[in-house]
Amino acid sequence: MPETAVENWTQISHLKEHVGEEVTLKGWLYNKRSKGKITFLQVRDGSGLVQAVAVKSELPDASWQAAESLTQESSCIVTGVVRADERAPSGVELTVTSVEVVDIPSEEYPISLKEHGTDFLMSHRHLWIRSRRPHAILKIRSTIEHAMHEFFEKREFIRFDTPILTPAACEGTTTLFETDYFGDPAFLAQSGQLYLEAGAMAFGNVYCFGPTFRAEKSKTRRHLMEFWMVEAEMAYADLWQNIQVQEDFVRHVVGRVLEKNRADLALLERDVAPLEKTVAQGFPRITYDEAVERLSSAGSDIKWGEDFGNDDEDILANQFETPFFVTHYPTAIKAFYMQPDPNRPEVALCADMLAPEGYGEIIGGSQRICDYDLFLERMQQHDLDPAAYGWYLDLRKYGSVPHSGFGLGIERAIRWICRLDHIRETIPFPRLLTRIYP
Ligand code: ATP
Ligand code: MG
């Protein structure tokens, strides 16, 4: 029995280890088919789905009645003998010896196994997550989160939790969620970065993982109002070391998904070839200059100095088979804390990682300005009040060192790894421009 399983019953995901034995499952009825004196129960328990065959002549009357009474999403306890079955997706089937009802829904379950509109499903998200597709996506999400922590732990990064209620902006003032902090304004964190930099000066290599909030006022398929970001910050690391860690990180995470979630990827009909290439190959690196040339050749009207629109990112992202980096964006369009290239100050020592197959940016990262005077100058150019950032300026006053870091939006990564059309499916309860329910 796996350490995680609760004793007295068996998880469907472990049935294969119990062929020939009698086991008890605790779960819910996913679907049912009756053929006179035989009933085929599809039972799910969160870990998997299995077919349990109930035969009237072989069951106590009460169990047969119980099997007959089950409706979609009735909770039930089913005991039976595990049989190997090549044809079954789970590889096994159960011959039922007893059925016990826990709860029968008093109303018909609202999500039938037929098609529903997205809005209906989103309004029933609390129930929809029991269905196979969202279930597969959210299992992949869990693998990704475990894999992230595993990567950083192996590399001896310190996990450093950053605050969610903050006194000032990190990523531009137009997307701030403001709240009242006992009479003073406070803002929900857009990123943990600034605090993580303090952590890097104290611990060397640090990372954080937490929810971040941005009031994105336009409707896109890649922006949420509340999303989870994993961020790392490394003292003494330069742009290229930063990029290497990101590449290793993404390859590790994708590798774990390929190890653990093959069946989920298959359910989503995800072609795994690009994921396998991602694990096997290094990621290409192009400069912003080269990206602008590629875009112009592909018909975009982008001019040097402009930020990429979603369409531009899509064009670029369709030209690669694995994630890739775009480095050295114009300093003017990037965040105030990014280090300008000393040889060419109009571009910054920064890089975004873009996902292939048209998915676009999943990581933003850079070397940070470490010179006090240059920092002050940049803050003035960005109309930021130095008084509000006194503590952050201190990091440039007391033993400042070159340092770099990055942030990966995990929903963006999931959207690409699962190849989903819209980011709303990557998180249990998405917060969208027009939706905060349920
Ligand atoms: P974009 O240009 O796509 O809005 P950004 O430049 O604002 O992204 P960063 O500030 O660099 O993004 O944030 C780091 C990462 O956080 C991004 O690479 C992306 O993966 C993720 N991210 C940013 N905004 C959102 C959002 N609204 N919803 C989901 N993920 C996001
Ligand atoms: Mg943005």
C-alpha cells in the first residue's frame, strides 16, 4: 500500500497491484449502463476511473438494489474482485461482490456526459472539476507544482515567501488591485520579485511560489486576474546564468509531466512530440533585434522599440519547436529594475522565454540594476517615489552585487504543456475579467 493511501480501502490508481484480490473502493458513480441482469458501474474516486460489473444472480439483494439505485455522482462504496482486462483503459475491471450507497443526489446532476457550453461549465466549475478533462489538466498542474519545488530543493535554493499585501507597485501601476489597509492604500502583489531580491542578498539563491494579482483590463486567452507565479532570484548570477537555470527548470518540469501524466496527456489528445523535444534539446536564443527582423519578414508591421503584441508572439512562437529565449529587449519597454547593457544601454540584459506552437511568453527575467545612482535615475524616469522604495534602495546601498532572476507564470506553462486554447482551464477557479463565481 502506498504511504499516501488511507487504509481499509484501495485507490483505483493502484488496482493493478491487486489483481485476483478482493478490494473496496470509495468513490462516486461516474456513469452507468444496464443490460437486464447486469449493470456496468463506472466508478471514480479521484485517483482514477474503473468499470465495476454487478451481476444480479451473484449479489445479495440489497447490493443489487443499491447498484440499481445509483445515479450520476451518487457516492458509493463498492467491493469486488480485481480482474486484469486488456481492453479497459485502466487495465483492470472489478467483479462486484457488494455495493453500499453513501448518498444519492436529491436532484439530477447538472453536468451530463453530453456537451455543455463553456459559460455553463464555468458557472459549475465546482462540479465540472470532477469531469475527465479538467481532472486531467489539474493533475498535470499538480505534477508541475511538485516538480518545481523538487528542482529548487535539489539545487539548494531557499524557499522564501514574499508578502501579498504590499505598499507599492512592482510591475506598473495600471494593473494594481487596491485595498484598504486600516486607512492607507495597499496593493495585492503583482510579483514577489522585489522582496525576493532582499532574500537573495541574505541567502544567495532563493525562490518563491504564490498567487499574484493583476487587474488586466483586456480580455485575452492568456491573462488571468489572479495567477500563480514561481520566481527565483540569484545573487551574483548574470543574464546567461539566469537563462541556463530557466532552461534546466522548464526541461525538468516537462520531463516530470511526461513521466507521470502520459494518460492525462493522451486524454487531452496532446501530441507529446514537442514536449519530448523540449526535454531532449537546448532552447534556442535570439535577440530582440533578430526577432523584429523575423517578424517583419513574416509580415508584421512592428518597428524596433515596440513591444510585441500577442499576435507577434504567436508568429514567433510558431517558428520554434521547443521553448526559446528572446534577449536584449529595448530598455524603454521593460521594467524599471532591469540592467541596461553596459555596451549598448538602449537594450536591457533581459530575456523572455516563449513557448512554441504559438503559445508565447511564459517567463520574464533579467539581470537587475545594482548601481544605486543608476537605480535612482531609472525610478525618476518611471515616476516612482523613492520614499516608497526606501527598503529596496537599501539593497543597492549595503553590499550591492549583480543579481538576476525570473518569474514563470504557471498557468501559461500549463496552457502550453496541455495545449489548451484558453488559460481559464489551467486553474481550479479562474478569476477572469467578467467572472469571479464560483
Ligand atoms: P504579458 O506581456 O504577457 O502581459 P508580462 O510582461 O506582464 O506578460 P511579467 O511581468 O514578466 O509578464 O510576468 C512574469 C510571467 O508571469 C509572465 O511571463 C507570464 O508567464 C506570467 N503572467 C503575467 N501576467 C499574467 C496574467 N495576467 N495571467 C497569467 N500569467 C501571467
Ligand atoms: Mg502584462
